[in-house]
Amino acid sequence: MKTSVLVTDGHFRKTLAVVRSLGRKGVQVTVGERTFLNTSFFSKYCARRLIYPSPRHAQDQFIEFFLEEIKKNRYDCLFPMEEETLLLLAKHHSEISQYTYLLSADLKKIEFVRDKGNLMQFAEKIGLPAPRTFYVSPSLSLPLDSIPFPAVIKPRISSGSLGIVYVNKKEELIPSYQRVHERFPFPIIQEWIPDGGGIYGFSALYDENSRVKAAFVHKKLRMYPVQGGPSTLGEGVEHPQVMEMGLSLLKSLNWVGVGMAEFKVDPRDGIPKLMEVNPRFWGSLQLAIVSGVDFPYLILKMARRESFEPILHYAVGKRFRWLLLGDFLHFFKNPQRFHLHPSFFDFFDPNTCYDVVSRDDPLPFLGSVATLFTFLYDPEMKRFLER
């Protein structure tokens, strides 16, 4: 019987990476999304397409749809790709696991690490370096004399750079904090870690007993927003200190499934500082795959109960580029746009892979362009654009 998997959130680049990785290995990939116009539906490796209720606005109907689908059709593995779908499916993990393989941390653990306040306190508890963090009381009294400037206001829970505000002067702090607080209650305040040391993503896979099965480190070469956000150009690297810190962090959390921790190296002391943890697949997943750490396929092997040695070594120097819209936006917003290294106009570097553009599978590019039309009539797509 042919291997079959179900992947959610067809809009996203990381979803397309899963579809292509498994589809090229002969796996029958079913992709779900709440709209037909989405990038992954256009892939030649997408064998079947599902339109499901909105996991944001129709949660009960979404779960009912999924349970009916996995009962009716056999799937060897389920891949939730975004936090909204992951949270809903993790909530029903025990029931879902009766019909298919779902590798994820439990719901409480996912919610714990999503909260940057919880995460920073946990890092302090286990002695993991992190930016100095300040927590605001319910009375909204700010410890102005203790906070170093520049400072960063961060929502406790948000995606990418959404809601983050940089504050340069003491007098700017209170009005800036109140603006963020109105949308994201009680954000944290952190010292700003200067640029220059580099930003690194540590991604890993843990089994049900919190044993590491794979790990990968990449460096962000360009981002959007320019001052800090998702990677628009990244490179697979070796960084033993980041690797060790990431493994220690997720092991201390008794993690299960995939997770990504971001570290920023402080040029003042050369030490990586923990910035955040994403309890799900990350945007530059394709880079890990082409570097030899095929996280989706490894999870499928685990679903099949196939044993393999942990993968902690991989090819370095491979690059991944999020061209549309990420790197174009970086180019237009970066004052040093004509002095980038590597150059923005280096489109044919043999060591660089692209997120959507592919000679082997060209139609998802049209799908990503077609997705833009949904902004004309679909209010929920505004949230997708913010991410």
C-alpha cells in the first residue's frame, strides 16, 4: 500500500518544502488549506487537495472535518504546519493518534514556549544566556530606572516580528509600551542586543522520549524586517555553541517533535543569547532539507517505526533564499541595498536554493502570485500577510 500523508496550511513556503520532499520520494501527499488559491495546491507533488474550515474562526468545524477525514482515509502521518492548526490538533492528540501518527509536544508545553515571558524565565532558571528581560505588573508600572536603552518591546505571543517595537530613549518607552499593550497585553521589555555577532536558528527533532533525532543550525544573512525578522537569505553553518545550547534547551523542556530556537550572538561578549522558540516547522525548512537534514522524511520514518542514527552533521555552505516577497522587501528597505554581500542580484549561485521558484516544479510560483488576489476579498488573508 502506498505511503500517504496529510499536510496542513498550503499557503506557506515550509508546507511546499514538505510537499516536495515527500512527493519526490513517491509519497502520496494530501494538502489542506481553507482557500483553493494557495501555493502548495499548484505543486505537481500535491496528489490531493482539501478545503477545510478556518482553524481561526471555525475551530469546532475544523476539528470535526479533520477527524472525519482521517477516519475515512488512511494517512501514515499528519503534518500540522502553522501554530493555529498545531494548537488545535495537539489539543485532540490522543483521539487523532488512534487513526494516524502525529508527532508533537503536548498542548501545555507548546503554549508555554510560545510565551516569551515564560521562556525567558525558564532560560534564567536553567542558566541559558538571554537578553535582560523586564516584566510589567498589572498596574502597568514600568521600571524606567532599571531598563537600559535602546530597548525592545515584544509581545509575549506573536509570529515573526509582528508587534515588536524598538525604543531608543526613555521618554519613548511609556507611549510605545501602551500602544503595544493595547494589541498584545502585557508585552515584555528586553535589552537590545547589538548587531554584529550574527543571528542563528537552531532546529531539531525529538522523539516521544525526548531523544534528539536530528539537529541543524543556520545563520541569517538577510531578514525582513531588516532589523530583525524571518530569514530572506540563510546559510547552513556549523556553530558548536549554538548547537549545544539548542540541544540543552529543548532537552530541558522534555521536547517532542520539531522545534526551532533563535539565538543572537552578543558582540559585546561573543555569547549567543536566546531570543525565542518556535514550537513548529520554520520558514527556512527547505535549507535543512537540501543540507541533508530532511526533517519531514525523518518524521515519516518515525511514523513507520524505522530506526536511524541521530543526524547531527550535514553539508555546510548551502543557502536558502525567500525571494518573493521577502528578499525583495529587504532590498527596498535596506539603505545598503547596493552593497549587500552576497549581492541581491546574484540569482544563479549554484549553492542557493529558492523557496518557491523551481525548474522541477514551476507552478507553485503561479500559485503564490494567485494567492495575492485573495487579499481583495478575504479579510483573514491580512493576518497571513502580516506573518
